[in-house]
Amino acid sequence: MTPILLVKTSSLGDVIHNLPVATDIARHLPGAAIDWVAEAPFAAIPRLHPAVGEVFPVAMRRWRKALFQPATWQEIGAFRRQLRSRRYRTVLDTQGLIKSALITAFARGESYGFDRASAREPLAARFYQHTYAVDRSLHAVERNRLLAAQALGYALDTPADYGISAPHLPLPWRPPGRYAVLLHATSREDKLWREENWIALGAWLAQKGIAGVLPWGGTAEKARSERLARGFPAAVVPPAQSLGELAALLGGAQVTVGVDTGLTHLAAALKTPTVALYCASQPGLTGVYATGFARNLGDAGAPPSLAAAQAAVEEALG
């Protein structure tokens, strides 16, 4: 067995974009034993991949907020001991940030990462024993794949394959017939699509016999889901969902329509027809990217119209 550790900690979309690396490694190095370091809230994603063994949850985001607390350093020490309990042939950081480079340095094994010109934070390259140049103009998925291919000595000869499928979990509230998942929530207000557009899209889908499911992740998001649901028929506001349950929901949808959020990328990775709506960010390097139906609409400062979204959904359903 060839032990390999992947370091890709966050955010949700970034972790999803690294899944094809695990698929590539399993295909080209059949004897590889792949482990992964991810932020605890996102650890369920690499666990969906059948080629990934151990997933080490890390809490860098939380630790940074409480660096002067003794309990924080106790947790850091426990994480470091756990990580160093095994030796790896390759420790591969596809994140290219100082925080991920520090984790890479914690691990036992030869370290690999982007060179100074390719890393998102150039200083991170100083922590790696081996560095490689990867074109910064490529989509994040292909940058990850190319870095891994150079580090591990194989050539890419297939399209990106996320390698995951939706888990089979009971969702008793799920609509019995066809449904669309409408991902209206995101981390920034300027990335939101107008509520009247969501209501009009939901009503249009209802006319086609497709229910609209409106997941949420916090109090404000739940209130928005409930507000939108009052605006069109066949709308469903689910209870709070784990990441695994959301994957099960997305995997069974006829189509997912979502703003710039990690769950939109998860839908595309699960091969659910996906329409991504960009209102305040550019989709070029980090938009939805999949071999199935995946469309990026809009741009920074140029939200997509309702008509454009309907046309893309129509194509996805067709």
C-alpha cells in the first residue's frame, strides 16, 4: 500500500473541487491508501468518496478565534499527535494557503504543493519539500488534478470524475414526486438572487409538476425559506439537515438551482443537473464544473435574469 495524505481543509466548494484528485489517484495508483485532512464541518464530503480511508477533522477556523485559550492548544496537540501517528509517502497540499501548509508540515512524509507563483498564498510554498508550477488561469478542479499528477507521476487522460454518489438516507419529508432543490442562501448578501425571482421560478416549476425544496442553514436562512415558500405552490421547507442528508436530497433532485455556495457544487459533483447563479462573483475559475449538465449564469455585478434561469432549467429538464 502507498499511503498518501491529501490536505484540503475548506471551504465546502474547495473540498468538493478536490474530490477528482482522489479518483485520479485511485485510478492511476491502485495500491494507494488515501487519507484526507478537512475542516470538521466539511469532513463528511471526503467520506463520501470510496477511495478515501481516514479523514482527519481539523478546526483551524475555530482555533484562530481562541488562540490564547489552553483548551485550544490541547486540541491542536491532540490533532498533531493523531496526524503523526502514521507515516505517508506523499503529503499533498492542494490548498496553497499558509494554514494548509502548516498542517502539511505537521504530517510525517515528503511534502508537495504549488510553487510560489502558483500558490494562492506564495509564502505557503516555503513549507513544501517539492513544489510545482500550475497555470493559475485553469479551473480549480484542474489545478488540483494537475498538481497531484505532477507530484505522483501520472498523466491526466480522462475528464474530472468526483467519484461520489448520494447516500441512501431516509428523508420522510421529501416530496413524493419530482422536485427541484432551490439553494437561495449564501455567505454574502451581494451574492443573493432577488426573492421575487425565486418565487417566480418556484411557481413556474410548480406548473410543470415539480415541487421546490428550500434548504436552509441558519435562522435568517430559515426565515427566507419560509418567506419564499409562501409565494408559490408545492414548496417544501425541510428541517435542519446534515451535510450527508443534503447530499441525499441533492442526489434525488430533477434539477438544482443555486447561488454561489458550496452546496451548488455538491449538486454538480453528484451529477444532478445544476444551474448556478452568480450575482457578485465570477464563475470562470471556481464555477460549477462537471461532466453532467452544469451551467454557470451571471457574473460579478451582473445577476442572471429570471428568463435566463428558466431557459437553463428547461434545458436541464429536457
